[in-house]
Amino acid sequence: MAQLQLSNLRKSFGTVQVIKGLDLDIADGEFVVFVGPSGCGKSTTLRMIAGLEDATSGTIALDGRDVTRARPADRGIAMVFQSYALFPHMTVADNIGFGLQLQRLDRTVVAARVVEVAETLHLTPLLARYPRELSGGQRQRVAIGRAIIRNPKVFLFDEPLSNLDAALRVQMRLEIARLHQRLRATMVYVTHDQVEAMTLADRIVVFNDGRIEQVGKPMELYENPANRFVAGFIGAPAMNFLPVRLDGGRVDSPGLAPVAAPPGKASAVELGLRPEHLAVASGPEADIRGEVELVERLGAETYAHVRVPGQPADLTLRLPGETDHRPGAPIAITVDWSRAKWFDADGRVV
């Protein structure tokens, strides 16, 4: 497969700079996921790698070869789009094999490769069908098969599961994970779905406003975010943030019981707490007191949204699936202070 390297990559549309100097190395066989809010530049970056957008400056290299200005067809890259982009008048077999047919390969070679790819993606019984006769998940597998058959150096996925319902997304996520394990191919995947990112990625690249905020393994980003943006973006439900003031060695925040300020946190102006690092107080002592506003029951676990007087937003607390807490009831909460994150006025971890 291939190593992919982006060096000081930039993209502007007129006077608007949307990609602001990206540097990223992707190893051979690695599965890297780009995440970030809408408009952050992740899909634009993917399209530049594919050659569908021209880079304003910087370089894109595959296995050390500069392909920044190379035609898309000459890069050895295959892309799977959000839309399936299948030919409606062609069968599944013809859609999968179309790229090889364009290369005028022998029909028996193309047919053998189509059978091989269809077996890999469990499409063999569907080869004679047309796209209109397929489900959304089946169509997406055909689109992936069309990419696989070319034996590309790099696979690019641009939010390929966003058009599927929840059950199909789970199924296709597993299919893509199995495919990567089988092929050991270099894959770059764009998504807004954190579950997809956390479960698929070897490494996650967090984008924000045309820049990379942090790169790391999923649990590294979750446990050790570089800044407030990453801390708030990675994790579902999101991290809770409380404004704080450190005064006289104490932490002061509305609804928060007096607590000693940790050493080295004098510049902190905000406290970050994950929902699982909060617990219902078992005794009279509590760090936070509030009122349950909403309860979300998800089966194995329940999330309580707690209104704390003086706080700008509700706190989210993870509870066991079976819980007696009801909206409107008072609740006392303890904090696992060893897992708390502290941020300064610039959003940096302190």
C-alpha cells in the first residue's frame, strides 16, 4: 500500500483561506479518521488528497512521490463518496468491474476479479441485480467494491455511512473494520460521527477552522485532550464545562462546594468533567447540588441532565440503566477530581 504525507498544505477560495497549513504523516496500512465540525476543512483536505481539489500551496506525497499536481487517475487512489454514485443502468457486477473495463482488461480477468471482490463484501447473490433493487447498505458495499477492485494505494472515504439508518450504519461500520483488517490498506476516512471515529480509527485527526488541533489514538484524545476544543468535541455525551475562579487556594464556582485548588492550576478559568466522572453522592457530603431536569434512558445506561443554580448549562451525569431519579428531583453529586481537566483563558490544558 502507501505512506501518505501532507506538508504545509493550504487551500484558498479567492481571498478565503480554508486550509491553513496542514502537516500530517499517515503510515502504510494505517486507518486514519478526520473529524471536526461542519466547515472545518476535513472533506476539502480529503478531496485535495484525491486530486478533486487543487492545493493552493504545499505538497501531497505518496510513498515519497510528489502527487500534488498529478491527475486523480494517476495517484493510485480510490474514493468512496457519501452518495453511492452507481450507474443505474448497470448490474452490480458491471458497476464493480467498470473501472477495470475502462482499462480494457480481458473480460475473463475482470469477471474473476468481480467475483473475488463480491465474495469479500458478501455481494455474490446480488451480482445480477440493479442498484434500484438494493438496500442502502448494499449499494454502499457495491461502491466500496468498485474502489477495492482497482487495488489502490490509498482508500478515501467521505462520510460514506451518513445516508444510512442507525442499524445499517452499525453493520457497515463493522464491514469497513473487517475490510481494513483483511486488506491492511491505508485508509483515510472523513466523518462527523464520533462513534465511527472512535471505533474505526488507528488515529484520529481533529480539525478546527482549517487547522489540525490534535492527532492521536482514540483513547489518547479522549483521556488527554490537548485543549478545550478537543475535550469538548471528542466524547458523546460531551464533556461538562464549569467556569471557575481560583481564589485563596480554593476553587469557586456556582453550585460547587468549596474544594482546594490543585497545585499548578492557578491560571485555570474552566473545569472539565466527563459524565462518567460524576456520581450520585452516597452520603451527606457532595461536591455539586442541583435538580434533575431530564432523564435519558438508553437501556444499559441512563443520562441525567442536571440544572445547577448559577451555571450557564446543565451538567450531564452517567447513571446505571436502572435508576429512580426523576425530573424535578434534587440530586447530590460527587466528582472524581483525579480525572478533572483544567483549562486556561486560551483553552489550553493546565
